[in-house]
Amino acid sequence: MPYFTTGADGLRTTRDGKAAHSAPALILLGDSFVQGYYLYDHETIAARLGERTGLHTLSAGVGGFSTDQQFILLQQLLAAHDPSWVVLIFFANDLLYLQSEKAWEMDKPLFEVVDGLIDFSTVHFPPETRRDSIGSPLDSLEVINCCTYDLLYSLRDKIGRSYAALPSVGAVLNELRLQIGRTKENAYHHQIRNPVYYTQPELYGPEWSLFFQFLVHMKVQGDRDRYRLLILYLPEIAQVIRPDKDHFAPQRYFIDRCGRLQIDCIDPHRAFIERQQQVDLFFMDDGHLSPAGADLVAEILQGHIAAR
């Protein structure tokens, strides 16, 4: 049985018992943690959340995506679906590429930023991206009605070109060794690799500002189109397994900014520290969520949604 399957739309399968064509009540956005690296389809956050809430949940996590790409994907999904909830799982590295045309050595869209403010009407797409469904650039007032570029087509095309460029099985093995080596360099993800971020997150003000501009825009959309927006800040393995050290200044900064902007946000790090004493919430040689970690996130989200 394959551990990872996708639907015709290219998104991760949740197998929540609902018909594949039925309308999702909840869209779950994020990166590889939401997509569910190393998890079977029934173990992902989306699958567990669907089971816990009884809501048909669309898993829209894509490995390597930053918040700007998640925002663009949301526009594509909102053009086809009318959810009651949009939940975004935020991870610290989502801030890294908001002003970059590349992420993880792959081309990505880039929003125009003028004097620190995002121009939602102007997006620079990679030159090879298919644009036949776009028409004019995203409109900041009617962004939900504008067709975005075929994100999954672009991703599939890049993957195909990447593997087509590999001339032999030996080259594939060499590429795998390279990727494994990069993982091992992270010392099992148990180290705080950028202490400044974890003690003085305000020094990353420009990156945070762009992040929260995307959230505000999503919230405005939700108010207009009747979906509830919820953001959860997923802690890192190094934060959770070293609770004796206070590395949670970014979480405090995040919650403070959410409060000021009246955005519904969750910081679950205390629940993670407590549960980690009972069961490993991460794969210890990688840093992604274990089945228990994904289920804890679903449990926290379910409790928050039920309270609303």
C-alpha cells in the first residue's frame, strides 16, 4: 500500500469517507507538514481533522510552499469551493521566501512589494508558467474571482523536467544521496540554528509584515465570502524537545500581532511540550510530524473549531 496518494487535482488524498467530488467544508493550507511527509493518507493532519470534526477537509498542503504560494493556491481553490473554514498551518521557514523568486532551488511567483506594502494586483510568475487561464493580474478587490495560474501543472512540469534531466539510475541515486546529506547536516533538526530569530523575532519585522498582510487579506476575503480563517503556528522539534530553554519569543510575537489585527490564531507549543513527554510528536531523524504529532494538531484545531 503506497503511503502517499493524490487526487486528480494533485492534492493529497485524505480518505475521510466523503465522496471525492463533494464540496469541502474546510480547506487546510500549509507546507510539507500539512502535506504529510512520511505519513500515510489516514495519518495526515487533514485526515485526522476530518475524522475528528466530521467536516469534509481538503488537504491543500504543498511541500516547500511559503505563505505567498499558499495564498495563491487558496485563490484557485476558492474559485471552485465554498468552505466554511480556511485553516493555515504556519511554520517558521514560511517567512524565508516571501521576497524571493526562488524557494528550495525552484522558481516561484513573487508579489510586487512597494514601500513594504504588497501590491496584490501584481504577481510576477516564473516565465515557464502556463498563463492561459490567468488573463489579467490578480485584482486586490475581486481576487477570489480571478483565475490563478495552474499551480499543480507548474509543479508537475518542474518535477518532470528535473527527472528528465537525470541521465541514469546512478544519477538518481546520486541525487538521493545529495538530499540525504543535506538532511544530515541539520543534526537531526534538534538544534536552534538561528538564535536571533528565537530571541528577537522583531528584528525580522519586514518578513513578519508581509506574512501578516497575506493573513489580513485572507481575513477580509473570509468576512466577505463567509468563511472563518484560523491560523496555527506549528512549533519546531528543537523548541519542543528542549523546553528548559525559552525559544518561544516568535510565538509570543505571533500571538500579539494576531490579537492586534483581530485574526484568530493558535499557539499550541505548551500542548506540544506536554504531549511530547508521553509520545514522540516528530520523526526524530527528520523533524516532520509523526502520526501522533499530526493527530495532536488535529485535536487542537478540532477543539478550537468546536468552541466557535
